[in-house]
Amino acid sequence: MHHTAIVFLELGGIILALGVLGALALRAGISPIPLYLIAGLAFGEGGILPLATSEDFIAIVAEIGVVLLLLTLGLEYNASELVSSLRGNARAGFVDMVLNAAPGAIAALLLGWGPVAAVAMAGVTYMTSSGITAKVLSDLGWIGNRETPVVLSLLVFEDLAMAVYLPVLTALLAGVSLVSGAITVAIALGTVTVVLIVALRFGRFIEAFVSSPNNEVLLLKVVGLALLVAGIAQQLQVSAAVGAFLVGIALSGELAHEARALLMPLRDLFAAVFFVFFGLQTDPTKIGPVAGLAVLLAVISMVTKMATGIYAARRAGIARAGRARAGIALIPRGEFNIVVAGLAVAAGVHPDLGPLAATYVLILAAFGPLAARLVEPLIERFTQTRPATEALE
């Protein structure tokens, strides 16, 4: 059969299956993300029906999905709101780093994997999945809530921290000199600083360039600019998600509203493929031997992320219901955690690190959206039964 025909058949089958799964999720009143992840397991290596030819293409589509998720999230806020939120939540960002990097590092050391593996596992347990969290916030209608800027500031803080962490980890894995590692870190930090300054000082010029009365032209400009900046950021050792998010905050007002409306269908399609691709990267046959340890690590991480969200939201003067939502929104792990584990596995740090990280991330990627959906009615009931307390807080 012709190569193109096979790709079309595989992609068509996957996207149609996602539509069916999405419809089932809607009827059940749950997030479709866990079902998308399970679909990825079914089509991946070791699954029921492994893909033959289209996995590379799906990988690219998945990366675009993350970029669009963070772009549309950035369109909800402007640059001044971001900087103000980062300043107000810097302390919470450091608490997040300590509480959530520690479980992975301690686990690696207790298992006898060594200090380099400890640094890698610290990154695996530290980062919240920006893509999954953005999807949860959108699906549950939490975007306009008071706690959402706190959640976003923590996500951005994590991404900025990764601008330092990734070059350090890469240097440790490669065994390069301290000077070379320091140069890489300096380039990454400089890139983030430049993008922030451009967004803050020259946002109106970017808006003037992107603006168009024609929807097609506006869509092409916004997506093209986001992908371009994301690519530059990735090339300079900064998360592509950070670049896309900053493009979003550089646009504001009516232009941002129009762009977001145009991007929503495109974002949903590409984001669904991203979650499938995440499942494709996990071999179901390797989950069993590390499942117990992964569950234990996942439970500890749920507690530490909940504590982080509650602490950060409380410092921002948000009521108890908002604190709970902030903590739950931070639970999912996803794309970046797998990237970190992949770097360590490729460097030959330890053969069990990859399966453990994949299983751990899969648990939290599936449980996070489910927990948010299930807990939302309880939060609403709690809010209704304690109006006086909430008003005081």
C-alpha cells in the first residue's frame, strides 16, 4: 500500500477514535484527557495496534499542540499582569521547587542510582504539565477564576526555572566543563529576559503587526509568530512553551479575544493528538515492574503539589475553594517530565529511570484532570455551605 495512504488511514483512524472518545467523555461528564492517553497506549509500542508509519508526523503535531495550548492561555493575560503575578508569587515558586523536586531526587538516591540520576528525577517530579493544566482550566471554565493567575505564575516560574535546569542537566549528563555549562545557562537566561522585555515594552508594535480585519490573515500571523518564537526559544535551550505563552501575553484587548476565538478549534485538534502521542511513548509491558514505586511517588507528589497550590493561593488572599482548585490544577505531569527522563535514559543513567518516569507521569497525567472534574462539585457544595467563612477570607 502507498505510504501516503497508510499515513492517512492511521491518522484518520486515530482522529475519528478521539472524536468517539471525546463524545463518551462528554456523556460521562469527565475530561477526555485520560481516554486520549489510553488511546495512545493502545496505538504505541507494545499496544494492541502499534502505528506503522505516522508516529514521526504525530510527534510534530503533538509539539504544535503544546504550543497552541500555551499560546491561547497567554492570550488571556497581558504582560503587566504576568510580571506582577511573578513578583507576588516568587516565594511560592521557590516553595514549589523545593517541595516537588525533593521526592524525585530522594527516590533516586534511596534506590542507589547516583547524584546525576537524582538531578534528573528532581526535574521529573518538579514540573507541572503546562499543556494538561491549560486544558483542565479551559475545560472546567476556571480561566476567569481568581486563583488562575496564581497557577499561571507558578507554571511560568517553573518554565523559567527550567531555563536554568535544562542546561545544567545536559552538562551533567554530557560531563562537560563548568565553564561550558555556565555559558549555556547564561544564553538561556538572556533569551528569556529579551522575550519578556519585548513583550512588555513593544507589545503594541507586535499587535499592530499581527492585527488584520481578515480572519484568515490574523490566524496565519498569530500561529506563525507563535511557532517562530517557540522555535527560537527551543533552539536557545528555553522551553518552547515559554515562547508561545509570551507571544500570547504580548497581544491584548480585542485582538487577543479575536485570535483566541479563531485558535480554539485548531488548538483542540492538535492538543488531542498531543495527549495521544504522550501515550504512544509509554510501553505498557514495562509498567508492571515499577508500578508500585510509581504509585507511591505519585501520591507523594499529589500531596506536595496540593500544598504548593494552597500555599500560593492563600498568600494571594484567595478563599478556600480557590486554594483547592489551585492545588488540583497543579497535579498533572506531562510532556516536559518525559523529555527530562528521555535525556537521562539516552545518556545511560539507569535503565529503570525511563519506565518509572513514564508510569509516574501517566498516573498523574490521567488522575489530575479526573480529580479536578470530580472535586469541582465538592468545592461548589463547600462554598455554598460556608458563605460566611468565604466572605471573611
